[in-house]
Amino acid sequence: MKTFAIHLLFDFKAGLRDKTLLIMNYIFPLGFYLMIGGIMPKLNPQYKDILIPSMVMFTILVSTILGMPNTLVTFRNNGILRSYKINGISKFSVLATQVISTIFHAAIVTIIILISAPVLFNVRHLEDIGALILIFIVMSIACSGLAILIGIISDNTSVTVIYAQVLFLPSMLIGGLMFPSDALPKSIKVFARLLPSTYAMDAFKVLAVHEKGLFDPIYSIGILVLTGILSYILSLYLFRLDNNNSSKSKSRFLALIALIPVILGTLFI
């Protein structure tokens, strides 16, 4: 446990010292939050109602999907993962410290947004902080799991960028962050249901704002948690110390199992 705590503290500090991680964990999310907070409410006054949750979800997406995979790939390609194994650090510890430290950073940014949004942009204080905390946790589980899985199956950082953008860009455009998912055309709503952010934003709408959503929040939370758990399990199973793996094609195919919950959500709810 002491070794795990030391490793976790090291990863947390790395998120502050490493320029790339600092950008992904703090500068990019907070800079985008300030820009969107200054522009969107003027274009659409109703956006104030979703400013806080949308920017919290954005923070999670950036910190996990855009930030975590490259770190794992760099560690593997530079021999750091093999060095960890030689020194007795398990693959579970390697993945767990990455997940926990990243979620810690996202939580700090979330607190900054919660405190500053009412002051800077005249946004109402959230009445149900508990609902936001719940959605933050389940969204973090889903996105960190997918981010770890992307890092596991990618051979280099160029590939992680492609995989990450396939998830990140649609989440921004049709995942409920910029405008409500129920305002989307029917044809696009189908694709939006493949995105974790869609379920997170809809669950927040029902639980915190007490408005009618597209889905039962129990289903939304279940889909996010199952997506994360499947991703964690697959990441442990497909974990590689280097790229000399004869089953790389099989590994990438198996990673698609993590998408089963959102696919079932698209088909049946």
C-alpha cells in the first residue's frame, strides 16, 4: 500500500510538472471554460442552465480521453512499463494510479468551475451538488476506462490521437455539451447514444434539474459504469509491456467489447 501511495503521488505531481499533462488537465479545460462561458450565454441565454455540467464533462473528456492514452504509450515505448515490472510494480498499480491521479486533477478543475461560474457568468448555483458528484464519478469511470484502453491498444501517439478524436469530437458536437441532445434531429440522436457524454448530460438533467430526459437515469448511470468496468477489465487483459505482440490485431478487436453497453443503449432504450 505504501508503494502504491508513493506511485500515486508521483503520478499526481507529474500531472503538474509535465507541460503536456498540465495543458490537458488544467490550461485547456479552464481556458475553454472561460471562452465558452463568455460567449455561449450571450448567443443562447438558456446555455447558462448547462454551463457548469457541460464544462465539467468537457474537463473529464480532455483529462482522460485526450491526456491519458499518450502517457501510457510513451511509458511503453520508452521502456518505463518494463522497468516498473522489473521493480515489482504490477500492471494494476500502473493503470490504477493513472486513473486516480487524472480524476483528482479533473475534480480540482470541477471545484474551480463550481465556485467561479456564478461569479464570472452569473450562473445559478447548483441546488443538487450530489447529483453532479454522482454524474462526475460515473462519467469519470467510463472515460478513464476508455482512455486507458485506447492507450493499451495503440502502438504510438499518432494512433492515440486518431482513436481519441473519434470519441472526443462527436462528444463535443452531438454529445449534449454545446446544446441539449433532445434538440438534435432523430437521425443524429442515434449516433449521439453511442457517446458517454450523452448519457451523463441526460442523467444530470433528470437528477439535478428535475426535467424530463431522453432516458431513465438508472439506465444512463448503468451504461456509463458498465462501459468503464469493461474497459478496465479489457485493459488489464490486453496490457502490453512493449509493442512486440503477435496478437495486436486480436487485441484491437477485443477492445470493441467495451462499447457493448452504449450499443445496447442505442438499440433498446
